[in-house]
Amino acid sequence: MENHQTEANRNSDKKRRKWNCIGHALRKETGGIEKTALDWNPQGYRRRGRPKRTWRRTIEDEIRSTGRSWNEVKGIAGDRNAWKLFMDALCSTGSKRIRR
């Protein structure tokens, strides 16, 4: 039981770090390479053996699970307090642990 909880916490921490990085990139100046990379959609085909599931698609699926759109998330990122609430809702493990 304890091993399962620690794995859930590790996954939650990974997810939290990923979304922390995304929020940081979305708050960058317009035209910044980090912000451009998040919106970039490469055209063409993948080589044989490359996964169809991209990092961007996993992000979009996680956003859809909250009932929001990518543009709404970009707007939320501008307000740090709203972003923290969004991340808490997105990355919660269901435990009663207090985050500082």
C-alpha cells in the first residue's frame, strides 16, 4: 500500500513539474522561443517506429480532463494565483496532504 502511494506522489510531482514549466513558458514575452514551441505544430509524417502520442497531445488530453481549452489555459497562466489553483486541481492525488 505504501509503495503505491509513493508512486502516485512521484507521478503527481512529475506532472506538477511539467505544468510548472509550461506555466513559466506561457508567461514569457510574445515571440519568445519557449512560447512559440508550445504552439508549434510540425507538418509532415513521422518516421516508422516513432510514437503517435506526442508530449503536446498528452498536455491537451490533461487540459480536456479539466474541461478547459488550450486558449483558456494560456489566459490562466498570466495570473499566477489562478495558475496555482489550476495546477492544484490538475495535479491532485486525492490525498489530504497540505502543500506549502
